[in-house]
Amino acid sequence: MSQAQIDTLASLFNAAVQTLQAEGALPADWQNNSQITRTKDASHGDFASNIAMTAAKAAKTNPRALAEKIVAALPDNQDIRQVDIAGPGFINVFLNAEAKFAVLEDIFAKQDSFGLTDQFDGQKVQVEFVSANPTSSLHVGHGRGAAFGMSVSNLLEAVGYDVTREYYVNDAGRQMDILATSTYLRYLQANGETIVFPSNAYKGDYVHDIAETLKTQYGNSYVHAFEQVAKEVVLDASYEIDAAGEKQLISGDKEAHIDGLIANSKELLGDSYQLFLNAALTGILADIKDDLNDFGVHYQCWFHEKSIEAEIEPALKILEDKGYLYEKEGNIWFKSTDFGDEKDRVVRRANGQSTYFASDIAYHKNKFDRGFDKVVNVWGADHHGYVPRVRAALLALGIDANRLDVVLVQFVALWRGNEKAQMSSRSGDFVTLRDLRQEVGNDAARFYYVARKPEVHIDFDLELAKSQSKDNLVYYIQYAHARVCRVLEKLVTSGLEVDDAIGAQHQQLLIAPSEEELIKLLGAYPATLLRAATGYEPHILTNYLKELAALFHGWYDGNRILPISLTSGETPTEDELNLMQARLRLSKAVRQVLANGLNLLGLSAPTSM
């Protein structure tokens, strides 16, 4: 059933509701929020509606009795062969033969646009995702947010939204100072200085590379003795392993130690400190952009945290004027508990410095000031406690918090055999997204990142992702697409060609149960897209593609598409050719829908494998 037919069926039920409301059998203000779903059992018809179940309470009658009234009030329609009532009150709809095949015509008419809708045309939505600190290369955990955010953005566009993909660049605050000082210390080391590298600094090879570039450009122009950089700095943390195997702090303070090195570096370098910060930021951000671009992840906006600094105080002034800020022990607090948060939050410290949360308040205000109807934040699962305070800030600012949706994406565990890789960006010992892509390919990475619900952890199986078997779902789905292409190639080498007109004339020959199931599943694609988009659930689409591929492979293995006489050198009969054209047309429809779905997920649709 095509989307147009689903809409027609929905309008028929709405007409029946209006009739019953006019007769007083249903309240005049009752809203029809029922669902029309594809049946899995052909004996239950093609589609089922739960309208009687949802309206029975309002009608003050039992669902089956109401179902009888609804069926009696349904207007006649030429596409409907039969309507039955099942069980406690489900309404099953049986289509006539021609109506079942209408989806094939719809697929060929719309091709790449099949399944797309303009339902949300004119609505602007911003999707912010990844937004990793520009302090290191992206690791495999960031990759999940990238694949998920891009897929959700594509799905939202598919149903009509005007989507802006945004990356929030955290280029202000302490983490950037740690990065700048880490780079400066490696620069000193590259120039021959003996240093003791702090435990809380960034240790990755990328810091060495940036430092070497700076040495090449500036030589020893900014070298200061390490003794000066470490002068009067609190000792770094020192640990020992106790009898239970636990790490115990003996002395020192790693946080105070790095903060002291930062302060001394700033004092020694003066304005030149910014050179090290900018070099590190520019180098790492360029690497992140290249990595994401190669992964097929693109943004309309790279929004820098520094650009929001001028908007922080005006945002806090609004909260202050509304009476939502107060002073305690020198800090300025936001009354977030007034809006459902578990505790109030500091927005300005006693030293006058605003907090990261204050920046986030200004940033989210800025998002809605830009005119977005809806904002979607794709965050890591470790940010779950941050959601209530952001919603509280929006409410306090007078912004409808329901316009903000936050999707929390769980962590990724990467396995090589029985060994689990670590992902610590300061130690530098982590598996990058680029490493993963080079090992398994973009398609496998993009697919497996979104193949499960975002709230579910992923154990990424490298060997499975690279295997060429039906257990590797990426291969299995793409192979279905390639299989159709191979059939069409064989047809050409046999001296024949596809004739869709003949296929359409003889589509009534597609009577095998698997063929009816394929056609029904093809018709479910538009509704599947809509559900995946509005729920921010790309795994719904991956599950659909898996089901479609499995059904196609089963049908292909059990039914000949090209007549056997072609392989024996005999001339096919007219009946064989007619059935062949009907099955080729069905195969091409499957290929089109597979390609459409793979494209939305950012995957290729190969013609051979």
C-alpha cells in the first residue's frame, strides 16, 4: 500500500468518525489518534486499525460494538475488497488485487523520492551532534554520535524539516588551556629542554606533531627554561598500588599542578601564549573536520563557544531580572530547583568567572533566537544529569522546553578478539574513528553505529563488520541490492531487456506468498521513514532494510527470475517471459527502496559484490 493509499484509508476512517459524531455515537470533540498498521498475517487482511479500541471509552460502549458502527459508516472505496472485525474490536482491511500493486507504480514514479514527504515543510530544526572538545582526534565513541546525528538529520529532512546540522566547538575554558600548555611543554622538549610531563596533560602523538610544526616555524624563539615553567608549582600527583590492587594517592595534586603550569606559561609567554593555543586548536579542529568529512558527516554551522561569550551576561541579566538568581558564599546561583532540577546551579563563581553552564544557557538561548522551531541535542550518555538544568534554564527564560529534545547516545566498546581497547584522550592511547574506518570501512561503521537504539551500549565486533556473510547485516543488505543488479546484467548478456510495461501488465502473476509479502513490505517504507524520523530512531530503518533484504533473498532463492530455458539455450515461452518481466519489475522496486534507505543512512548501494 502506498502512502497515498494509507492517507486515503485514514480519511475514510475520519469520515466515519464525523458521521458517528453527527449521530451522537461519538463526542463532537473526540480526536482521532488511532493507528493504521500493516498486518503480518495475510488472513488478517492487509491493514488493521485500532480506532474502535481507542474510541470505545469516549463512546461509552465496548470496542467491538463500536467497530461495527465504524465499519457501517465507512464510505465505499474501489481499492477496498473487504472489511472485517477481529478479536475485541480491531478493524481489518483487505485490498483488491490492483490496489496491492499500486505501490510498485508509486516507486517507479518517484524513484529516489519514494518515501519522502513534506509533512513538516516550513519547520526549522537544528541538530547539534558530536561537539567533541577540540583537544584530540575523534575516537570511536564520538563516531557513534556522528553517525547517529547525521542519520537523524537526513531522516528529518526526508519528512520535510529544514535541518541545520551544527557542531559546537568548545574553544574556551580550562581544557583549552591544558591543551595549549601541553603543546608548549612538547615544544620545549622538541627544542632540547628536559621536562617532566604532567600526568593531567594531553599525551597523544598529535601534540608532538603540533609542537614539531611550531619548532619548524619559530625555532627556539619562545623557549623558556622548564625550571621557570615549573617554578613554585604544586607537585604532581604520585600514586602507589595497594594490596587490593587499587591505585592510592600518596602525595601531590594533579589538578593544582597543571593549573600552576598553565599560569606560569601564560606569564612567561604573554601574548605569545595565544600562538600555542591557536596552533593546537586549528590543527586538531582541521583534523576533526577532515575525519568527519571523510565519514560522510557534514555540517552547515561550526559554532564556536568563544562567540557566545558576549551573550552570557545578557542571558544572566534576564534571569536576574526575573528573580531566578541569588548570591551565596560569593557565588551566583540559578534557582534551577524551581523548574524541576535536583539542585540549584552556580552560574558565576566568586572570582567573577562565569561557569560552563552559564555558557550553555546563553548558547541555548541563541539557538532559539535564531528561529528554530525545534532543537535536537545528541549528547553522550554521561550528560544525562545535564538535561534537567538546561530545560530549567529554558523555562526560566520563557522558552518552551518541549521545543528541546535531547537524545543520549550510549558508549561504544571496541573489541579485538577478547581484548577491549581503551579510549582515554589524555593518555593518547585510544582508538580513533579514523582507525576504525580504515579497518572496517565507512559503510560498516555507519550502519553498526545506528543499528541499535541510542540508549543501548554497543559492543562493536570488528571481525563481524568485515565478514562477507549473512551475519554481517551491512553485507547482507547491500548484497540484496547488488543481486538485483547482477540479474539485470545477466538479462542483457542473454539478449533480452527489461520491459516495465509488460511487467505491469502481468503483475497479477505475482501470487506467491513471498511476493505478496514483499509488495506489502515495500508499501510500509514511507510510514517506516516517518516513524524513524519523528522518533529519532534510525535503527527502525536499519531493521526495515534487514527485513526487506531477508525477504528478498528468501524469495530470490526460492523463485527463478530468469527462465531456466535461457541457460539451456532454449527460447523462453511467452508465459515465462511475462512472469520474468513481472518479477524483474518487483526486483527493481526492491532495489530502489534498498538504495533509498541506504542513502539516508549514509551508506553506499553497490552494484556488485
